Amino acid sequence: MTVDQAGPDTATSPEGERATPDALDSLGRWTLRPGVSVTVLPHGVHLRGWITSVTLEGGAGLPVLWGCLAEALAGDGGAELARAAVAGSPLRAALVTVIGQLHDHDLLVERPAGENGDAAGPWLGAVADRPAEAAAALIRSRVRVLAARPDGPLARAAARALDRAGVRAATAEAADLPDGQVVLVAAGPGGPSPCAAEQDAEDRAVVVGLRPGVGFVTPVGSARQARADADGLADRLRPREAPGGAEHPGLPALLASSAAQRLICAVAGLRDPSAEAGDARLIPGLPTALVAEREPLRGEYRTWAGPVLVDADRVRPRADVRTLTEALARIPVLTDRLAGVLDEPDPGALPQLPAALVRSSVAGEILVSGSARADLARLEAVCRAAELLLGKGESGLEGEGGPVVGAGAVHARGRALRQAGAGAAVRQQGARAGDTAGPFGGAAPVPWSPEPGRHPQALHWWSVLVRRLGVDADVAVSRLDTVGGGAVFHAEVQVQAQGRTATGGVLGTAVEASADEAVAFAALSAVVRVQAAADAPHARHLVTPGGAVASLARPEATAPWEDAGWTTAWLAESAAREPELQEALAALTGWSPQPWEPPADAHADVRVLWSALRQCGFSVLSARPGHRTHPTLTEGSR
């Protein structure tokens, strides 16, 4: 940092005198936070706070400048220093700049004042924005520790942790609580409710649960919300060992102290401890649960998409996923090995070239997904697995009706409309052959051959299929008749002889905005099918790629060398055509996908999954009734 740079709070009049107060004039309100460590450097100073740090570097006079400022912070608050540093001088500008850096890095705190000033203590002084107000809130708080066995190790450890923090706690029996769960309730202004099951809406509560080998701490919320979260976590966290074994002595203490800390932070108006971890895996805006395991003994915050939403901040609709980065960040939440609702897609030993394959499990059956990249394959696998579970095997691509899942509304709508467009292709192909009648004319065949001038991605995936994999394939392309003249192309790749699949028939289909794009995705789907048949023959479900993912995968900018042959540039091109394609598909099918909700008699697991998807920004839409995919089309022009 250059110390002679004028600070943003300095203002001078034309006569050189200060027109408005600056940071040095108001320094008397502030002091250095307790616990801040200072290391003087040859040409600067390094300061380390609770979770922030800053290094100020300049000339050899900066350590001297810091000494004067530190003395002022510890003493009179800078009144004498403000008189010595005249307005407009480099010294005053340097002081204002340093003070601004201390504020920016949260290393200053307001001086304690009033009757609660001394009660704040070093901990609140180090972490609270207003330590005196936080201390007053803790002094007024009344916390009850409710448990089926108040003398159990979990309840005793929670009460001890609250007492050590200076919070008065009373332990009471609650017969309606399951064994192994303890509720910590801080009463609101209305006072505590006499019934553990009917706490006042303004009460704040957290539940700590312990099962053999594993335990949890819920997010802070109302007593009803905390109890609902506890029931959901207890259902998902299966015991890690047989009941009755000796529990690790540190596990109850770890859980109880964490629960007490979360509740104390909520009462005092401090950030939740999960926010202090700086874990990039946690999704902003979603609650977190602490999950602890015995072997090895550890506790870790995990994003929690609970099945029951009670509190207003939990019921509030979540923003849709808009980018591939956001979608990929939410997949670990949905597929968390302890608290998730889906199995994690993993490449394992599956090949990643020429197409990338991943594998997961759905209701005990193997699902394989493939795409041009592993991240795209993982996203497709999660969406398809959710469809299968939501529809209990009758959803989306392989059945009649049911839900379609996408990472956000645009992705879900693109997947649903492409499915409906494939059905329209069947009808128009049949109409052209004279087999059926329909409101549109027949599909118009479009000649396509792998010749120079075609899109590089279409040529690449076609070459991979017929040359690298040795499949004797042919492709039929047709332009579908749409209302309004929007461009919709359908491509179908068929095997003409016994190849690696040894099955014959249709290998891949696609509905896209251009002939080359349709061929590229259809050929890529065929490559995935051929690879999966050879390397994952026992897979029950196969997910092939489509162009809907381009709306998420479009990069903000492409490198100068990334031409249309690069996957990123190809997806950017596809994403640019996606709005017009969706409009054309909606006109072609006469249908607009609508939000899907589980029926009233749906299984509880279906509602849990649907709720988790929505909380993570995924969209669930209804599929068009009567839709079929991978149809056998009539023979078209080759």
C-alpha cells in the first residue's frame, strides 16, 4: 500500500481546511478488536484478526505511522493525532487510508459503552459487530435444554456448554422427544411455551441428535422447523454401527457444544458458525447442518435441503440455477453420501474418451450417462435419476407422462420440449409416409453427408462413430413443419449392419435448431450408446446427451483460439439459438410445459426429492402425455 495516497474520506475546502469530518476525526469511536495480532515489517505491518488479515506496505516510515495509530486506538482515540495531522497533508491522507483498510478488513470495533460494555468480553469483542448489544441479548436470554433423558450425556454436555458461555440454561424432560435427541430452545419475547411440541413462533431452537456412530446438529430455526429438520436428518443418517456399542466420548461433547454455539450466535446476532468455515461447497442462501462421524471423529457442515419447510425464510422460493457452475455446485448437495437424496454419479473405471461416461445407482439399478464432457454427463445423470425416482420408473424419456427435471427453468423446458418434438417428428414422418394424418404437413427430408463445410462438431462425432468405433451407420435428417416458420430439425442415426452393439436399430436421435447440430447430438448419442454397450453392458438405464444443456454451459467468454470445433464454442452457438428453438418447438407441439408437483398420494420419498430439487434451484416440469422417445421412424431420405 502506498501511504501517501489520499483516502476516500478526506475532504478539504479551497482554503485547505477540512470541510467534512474524515476517518481520523471519528477514530475515537473505535478500538482494535480483541485478539488482533500485529507483526511489524521493515516497510509495513501485518494484522491478523478472527477471520481476516491485511498486510500494509509502504515506506520505512509506515511502521512508525502504525505505532502512532496503535497508541491512539489504545488511548485517547486519536484526538491529539487528529490535531497534529493537518488537513490536506500527506500524513493525514496516509492515516485515513490505513484506517480505511482496518475498517474494510473488520479489524476495528466500536468502543464499549454503557452497562453492557464490560459484559461483552473478549470473544464478543472479537466477532460481533456490536459487542455490547450482543452481550445484552445473551444476558436477557433464557435457554431450555429439553430431552427424553435430561440426565443423558448429550443433555448434560449441552447444558455445560451454555453455562460456560454465560447463558442460563434449565434442563427439563420432554417425553415426546425421541431418545438420542436434545432440543435447545431460546425463548422469544413472548416467553417459553409450556409444551415442547408447541413452542412460540419467535423462539429460536436447534436440535442435536446422536445415533450409533453418527450425529447431527440442525440449522437454527423455530422449534417446529428444528424438530422437522431433526426428523429428516435422523431418517437419512443411518447408524454407522450396531446399537448398544460404547459411544466415542468425544462425539456427544462435539455435537452438544456445536449446538450451543449455533444457538448462542443466533441469539447474539452473530454469523452462524458454518459461515466462518469459508467452505466453498456450502451453497449461499441454503441452511446447513453439522454432521459428525465417530470413525474418524470429525464434524463437518453440509448444505441441508430438508423435506419439511416451516419458517418463512425456508418457504421462500429459491432462485433458479442459471449457469453450469451453479448446477455443478448443487449436485454434491443432492448426492451427499450422508444427507443427500440421490446417488453420486462417478466415472469410476468407465472410459472418458471419445465420450465421457459416468455411472450411478437408481433404486438398486445401474444408470450410465454420457456426454462430450464428464461434467455434462454428471448433470444429465442427476436429472434422469431424479425423473426415474419422481415418476417411479414411468417418467420422462422412456415412459408416458411424468416429470422432466432440469437445472433451472430454461434447461428443464428445453429437455421437455425436445422430448415433445421427438414425438412430433414421429407423427410428421408418419404423415409423410401416408400412415397417419395430422394437422401439419409431413417432415421434409434434408440431405446430409459428411463433407467439407459441415459444422466441425457434426463431422467430429460422425467420424468418431463410423471410423474410430467402426459402426456401419447412416443418418436421416428432416426439417419439421412448424407454425410460424421456426427451424426445427430432427436427426436419427441408425446402424446398418451388425456392429459393436450387436443390436441394430436406432442408435441416437436429436431435435435441434440446425441440421448440423441435430446430426452432432445424434451422433454423440450414438457414440455414448456404443461405448455403454461395450463398457457397461449391465446398465439398466442409459442417458444420452441433448442440446438443452447448452443454455447452462455457455461460457461468459471464449478464448481467441476456441473456434466452432471446441466444445465451449459449440455450446455457446447452441445456447444462442435456444430461445428461438424453444419457441418453435412450443408452436410445433402446441404445448407449454407446466410445473409438476407430486400427487397427494405420492410416496414420502418422492416429496422429499421434489422438495430438495426445488430448494437447490432445479425445476420439475410435467412431460407431455403420450410422448415416446427413441421411436422407430419410417424410412426417410438418406
